[in-house]
Amino acid sequence: MNELGVFSNPCALCKKRKATKLCDYIVKYDNSIIFLRDHQMFKEVNSPGYKHETCDLPMCDECAKNVEHNVDFCPHHYKLHLQAELPEHLQKHQRRIKREKLREVMEGTECTGK
């Protein structure tokens, strides 16, 4: 039996319960540069991470996959999230570059990635 109110806002996955969450997986980053007359607005609009689009698939609590506090993914994007970690043989290179970047930040120099 469906929950009361499910027909006005159904879970896209089970269609039996009311959707209470939206998928938070980022599906698109917008890094386009917008030129504005106001310098402060220019900095805000073009700041990293300012614009992004999330999946927003409506889900009930039972169908949503919680990955951290207030971050929920649909099952499709949760699978992608689990695959996001690099294989071990590549992680060592990733860790090396991250250590170099951190050291250069601490020393006040710029990382070249080489």
C-alpha cells in the first residue's frame, strides 16, 4: 500500500513512498567565465565551485543511499561514487602529487605537477 501523499510527490525509484530527498550527485560543473561590470559579482560568479548541477532525482529515505551527513545519492550515482577511487597502483602517484602540492603551499611556492 502506498503512503498518504505519495501521488503528489512519489519516489522515482520505488513509487510506493513519498520522496523526501533529492540525489546530490553533481552531474555538471559550469566553469564558464561571465564578465560583469561589478568586480565583486564577477568574483562570486566565477569562483570555483560556485555553479554546479545536481541529479535531483526524487527519492524516499529507504531508496536513498546516504554517503555522508546530508549527502544522499540515488542507487545509480551511488555505484559511480563507489567506483570513483583510483586503483592502488595509481593512488601512489596521486598521493605523491598531493604531498608535493601541500609542501609547496607550506613553503609558499607553486606546484608544477612534475
